[in-house]
Amino acid sequence: MRGAHDPQDDRAHWEERYLERGDEIGRAPSSWIVERALALPGETVFVDVAGSTGRHAAPIARAGRTVVVLDFVPRAVSTAVERHDNVLGVVADVRALPVRRASVGAILCVSFLDRAVFGALAEMLVPGGVLLYETFTLAHLDVVERGRARGPRNPAYLLAPGELPALVAPLAVIEHEERFIIDETGERHVARVMAVRR
């Protein structure tokens, strides 16, 4: 899980983490994210913000879609690009997104929280463009403390109940849920939203 950061301090931390563990290689993606992504029109190009090593980009790319993984850790982006020919990579900080306004059909963002970037994400979408967002809620702290999952321990990187729909405004919320999940990805408390730019 990643959140708002000092780029220099965080970059060194995440580079070391990827070197030691490969981070998300082998971890299952969120089936909710992948299913909704693949239900969008076939020509949709996705930008996976803070996309890491392509945990979500790879299965979407294998279905014939194009996914641009955007992450500030070069090692993560290069790993993502190696996973499939339909995965493209951009090394950039989420606070300085090198993406034109109203140019993206769909945005994915999973297990990352920086409240300051939601406005920029909405502006990146074309009219009719979709944001698919999933990350941990404050309730996830209990799962982490019991040793049942990893994740942030800093409440600043966790969503409060009902917070996510307000963060994605002015996008129109199509689907929203907050729940405890046990699946192939593990145990977690998350909030999810599918929202569209009208």
C-alpha cells in the first residue's frame, strides 16, 4: 500500500522493496477491478496509476487491452512492461501526472491513497471515461494488527467510512461498496468505486 509521499525518501524505500521481494509478482489481482475493466468497450485504453509491477495491468492486457502502467519506481515499471506486450510503462510521480486532460478512457488505481490527486484523475478522463478505484479502509487496521494481512498502519493512508464517493466528485458514482473480503488476494477491508465523467 502506498500513499502520499516525499518522492526522494519513498523512491529509495520502494526500489529496495522491489529488489528484495518483487513486491506484487505472483499476488492475485482484485477480481472486482479486472471484471469491471474488461466489461468496458474493447478499444478502451487504461492508465494504471501507481500500477506497481502490473498486478492488474497484466490480466487486462492478456485480454487484448492496452494498459499504461504509471509508477514512480523504475524497477516496478520495467517489471510491469515485461509481463505483456500490451503493457506500456511511464515512470512518473502521481503528483506530476504527465497525462493530457480529457485524454484517458479509463483509470485504475488500487491500494494507493493520495487524496490530493483525485481532482487530477477526474480531469484526465474523457467524457464517458471511467475511474475504477479500490483501496483499504480504516477497518483494515484490525486485519493488519492480527497478522492476517499486510497494509498501511498509518490512518492517513486509509479511507474513512463513506469517504471514497466524496473524493471522486465531480465524477458520477455508478457503483460503490465498502466491505470485508476474503479471496485469493487475501483478507482485507476495502472501499471500491466505479465512477464516470459525464
